[in-house]
Amino acid sequence: MIETRGILSYGVYVPYYRLDRAAISQVMGSGGGRGWRSVASFDQDTTTMGVEAARLALATTDQVPEALWFSTVAPAYVDKTNATTIHAALRLDKAVSALDFGGAVRSAAGSLRAAISGSQRTLVVSSDLRVGFPTSVHESVGGDAAAAILTGSATDGPLLAEYLGGSSATAEFIDHWRIPGDSISRTWEDSFTEQAYGLLIEQAWEDGLADSGLAKKDVDTAVIAGLNGRAVERLGDRLGVVIADDLLDTIGNSGAAHSGLLLSHTLDGAEGGQVIALVVLADGVEVLIFRTTDALATGRPVCKVATEAGNWAEVAYSTYLVWRGLLEIEQPRRPPPGRPSAPAALRNSDWKYGFVGSRDVTTGTTHLPPTRAGIGSSAVDKMEPLPMADAEGTIATFTVDRLAYSPSPPVVFAVVDFDGGGRIPIELTDIDPTEVAVGDRVVMTFRRFHTADGIHNYFWKARPVRG
């Protein structure tokens, strides 16, 4: 008997900030366009966004991944696995493998295909941070986001969407490319790219339908993702089915994450029994076809793509350029932080990456950070680990510090009282310093504090509860 496999859960993360494309031409005199693009904050990278998407994907299921695969074309590290940071933040067991699938946009679709076709419960995370030359189409059309999809079999739990089949077509031609060390991709002429993909898509589409045992009329919606907007738009019309919203007006093209983002957005609005085809144009064509189930009605994540796309604040174009390293300004006149200690990070991994405190079993007192000796107790080593990454809290007091070192001053520090116990001074993010107030509610988010000697210092910050 062939095992039915598919999607157990999914989640997406879209950064809080948006850039008005019209602001580009207002500053530069050219470029820009209509709509908005998502912008990762100065303290975010593809790894931190991947953590947030993965947390949302796992929040709606009790199934634990047996493998974690991370795909991005903008890795925080090379020569080091980025998936291990996500693994640590999710507090997965050491027996769960964590691997990077990087280097190309196609790797994201390929990792999803491999996971769907495999035998493990695999959490497939894709994330991208899109950068283009100022005034370029890639600058305005790009967007930053992350998506996570937990794949498995029907024996693991109720599938939200069953995998019916698909196909793959590969060809070598120059479309988008970037050499190691560069942060901005280059592109060949659009008409050539459209022609190159046109030689592949119809055959891949027919092969995917045949592998699924379906006809074109059986497909309710096709999700088409690819970096070349002209090819996506024009070739999508050849499929002869309804095409899902590409989210370019509200988020932008999120590259490696876009196929997972669009698939998740389509699942957000789907009903049971609908057939959804995912078509990815990236150095060839990938086709994956799913049928949604009735479990989708209760298995969707709390944070849907539409909710994420509607919950944002505007960022100035000049600020965006600084955050992306395209505009250099005077650095804070303070000594920059030193590099993090690798031995200290390893010893305190649960606290640093997982935000795990401790609870005194004799008094019930919560300690942040974790300690061996309890407050007001003579007991030593009477502690139990207490995960706090999903806890909400209330701002008891705060300060706006304009002297502390920060790539994007000022720094807002707050003392947060967590529901159920525990208090900690912690930095706030995704916030307007003029709007902070005592009593505001906050949740935790995984961020990058700074980078020194090529080592990223990851930890947790608090952000406001919104929506």
C-alpha cells in the first residue's frame, strides 16, 4: 500500500516594516512603482525570519519534526550550517538532523519535493531577503519573508493537503545569477528568459497532471512563483486554470520563500477537496499538486498571510538603504560590541537560543535567566527547565536609550513581567519609541543583536502584541 503524504502544518512570517515603492522615485528621481514591499528590520536576517515561520508552523500541531531543512539564497553564514540555529531556537532534539539547502531559489522548491517524497516528518523552511541596486526593478519588486511547511504522512496526523503528484524539468540557461561575495543578483533580458521557460513549462505541466492522474479541469488554483515576473505572468496564462494572487502589491517577490508563501496564502483561503498546483520557475520548472482536506478548517495557523500583510508600519527609503548596507552613515560614537563567546553560547544554548528559564520546584518562582539557586530559597539545583519563548508579558517600565550602541538608534529597553511569573529587562523591537507605554502587551521574537568578527549574536527581543 502506497503511503499518503502531504502537508501536516504550515506557517509564514512577513516582517513588520513596509517600503512604499513611490518613495524610491521621490528620493532618487527614478525607480519605484506602485504598492509596497516588505522589509526585514536591521536586527533580522534569513535565519531569524525562518525561526518565526517555523514557530508558527509547529504551533498548530503536536507532531515533532524528524528533520529540518532550511533553504535560502541569502545565508547568514557560509561554511557553517544555518539550520542549526533554527534547530536550537525550536529546541528540537539532538537526534533531529538540520541541513541547509542553499545557493539557488530552486533549492526551496526542490527541498519541498524531496521532503514530500521522503519517509520522515520534515520541516521545510525557506527564507529570503531580497536586495537590488537602488532604483532597480529588483529593489522595488523584491520582498522579505519566510515560510515553513511540515511534511509527513497520514499516519503522523491529519493532513491539511495530500500530495497527488508532480513533475520536474531542468535546463541550463542564464536567468538570475550572483557570484559569491555579492549581495545583489543580476538578470538576463526578460524576453529570452520567457522563451527559455516557455520551452519547459507546458511539458512539465502536462507531466505533472499525468503523474497526479488529473486533467486540467480538475485543478482549482495554480500557484506560480519565480523571480522573472514577465515569465510568471505570461506563461501562467498557458496553464488554462485560475492563477492565485502573487502578493506583489503588498509584500513583493520573496525569492526562495515565495513558493512557500504563495502556497500558504492559497491554503489560508481554500476549502476541503480543492486541488492546488504549485508551479515554480527557477532554473527549470517544478510542479507539485495537492488536494486539500477537511482538516484544513481547523489546522490553519493563527497568523495568516493576509493578516501578516495587513499588520505593518512604513519605513523610510533612507532607513531601508541603511539597513541593507547600501547607504553608509556615521556609526554610533560608542565602542562596538565584542564577538560572542562560542563556549559560553554552547553552555547556555537553551537560554540563548531557546529562551528557556528555570522554575524553583520548591517555591514555584520563575528565574530569567535560569539559575541553580532559587530566590528566597535555600535549595540548590532544585530547578526545572521552563520554556518562555511563547509566553506573553506586560511592560512594567521602560527607557529610551539614545546613548547605547545600536545600528538603528535609539534602543528601547523594558522590564517585562510575564504571565504566570518571571521578570526580565529586555530590548524591544518593531516599535515606535514615542508609542511605548507601561501596560503594553509583548511577545518574544528571535533576533540578531549584532555581528562581530563574523559571528552573529542571536538572542530574543520583545515586540508588541498586535492584531
